[in-house]
Amino acid sequence: MSKLGNLGARLHRGEISYDFIGKRKIWYGVSILITITAIVGLAVRGLNMGIEFQGGAVFTTPTKMSTSVAQAEEFATKASGHEAVVQKLGNGSLRIQIAGIDTDKSGEIRQTLAKDLSLDPEKLNADLVGPSWGEQIASKAWQGLAIFMVLVVIYLAIAFEWRMAVAALVALIHDITITTGIYALVGFEVTPGTVIGLLTILGYSLYDTVVVFDSLKEQTKDITKQTRFTYSDIANQSINGTLVRSINTTVVALLPVAGLLFIGGGFLGPAP
């Protein structure tokens, strides 16, 4: 750990550095390859939109069900004619989510599903989400993202210059494309929580961009009064100087997320 700390301090002071600018073509190539892969994933597989966006029904069974998740998925798919997602909750009950169904038919599906699960229909709780409500949620999510992008461009254009604002916008689009592409390729379900997570990722991306731009602006104030460093040299110093700070911020942010994902979700199971 002390060696890593010493390495970070030397990077920050400019004693050592990695030539990001000189090897930019390599990083451009890697970035373009990943972005193309993400776009292909979005075009071919598309996003697995959650019930909040599509509408549908969520059925919750009583606790300590003997029915397995695979059996419940089979019963739900047969009863509804739609693909079902089943989760076993922490208290032993099953959460059966069926997206894209007509809510008018939910009563019939509930009856059939309760019969297959050997349950009293009254004990099978049902929460319905109408398609119009799902469309409103999706619309609000896109509006929030658009407003975020516009405010970012305005802020950076005022604080720095319009070229930096354009560069930051390209970086944000790059990050959001890769993230949504991974969701499409892996098949993760897109929920309102996903939208919040996506905005958080964009926030961290913007944070790193602003930190680098601020360092670059500070160090290029008197660039015309000297001949030792070029603009590319100073840009490289700015990236290296803020690299450790960005890594530390990312690691600290990932620790609680990893705890929730692996300990909360993996060992304790979803909340009832």
C-alpha cells in the first residue's frame, strides 16, 4: 500500500507519468472498438426494459414456498403467455414478475397461477403497473437525461470554453453508450434504479472531466511565456496529476456498491 501511495504522490508531482497524449491513437482505437461493440449489442439485443417501463403485474406468494424458481417461471409463463422473471426473496416467498401483459387479464392469470402453485388466490398478492404509467416513467427518464446533458454543456461553456464543453459532451455520450451497451449484451433488466445508477456514472465521468479541465486551465495560463512545455505536455501532466484522485474516488464509490451487490444480493437475497 505504501508503494502505491508513493506512486500516486510521484504521479501528482509530475516526477513520473504515462504518455496518454502520445499514445492517444491506441486509446482511441480501444475506445472505438468498445463503443462499436456496445452499439451492436444495443441494435441486436436491445434493452431488457423492466416492468416499470413496459407495464405488467408482480405477484408475490406467501412465505416458505416449496415451489422452485424454475417451476414458478414455467407456471407463470404458461398462465400468461409471456416470459416471467421469478426471484426468491429473503423470507422464502417468490416474486413473480410478468411484463407486457394486459392488466385486464391479471385476474385470470392470478387464478391460474394460484391453482398451479396450490395456493388460495387471495393469498397471492398482485401489484399492477399500467402501460401508460410505464411510458410516463420512460419519458421522465429521457427528459432527466436530456436536461442533465444541456446543463453540463452550459456549465462547461461558461466555466471553461465551448470546445471543452463539446469534449465533455462527447465523453458523456461515450460513457452512456458503453454502459447501456453492456446492459444490452448481458441482458440486465432496466429499472428506475438503473436510470439512477446511469446518472451516477455520468456524474463521476463529469467529475473526472472537470478536474482535468480545471488543472489544464490553471497550468496553461502562462503557456505563451515559456518554451519548455507544449500544450500536449501540460495536458498529459494534468491527466497524470488527477489520475490517482480519480482512481481513489472510483474505488471508494465501488466499495459500498460491491457490498450491496455481493453481500446483500448474493448472500442475503432480495428484500421482501
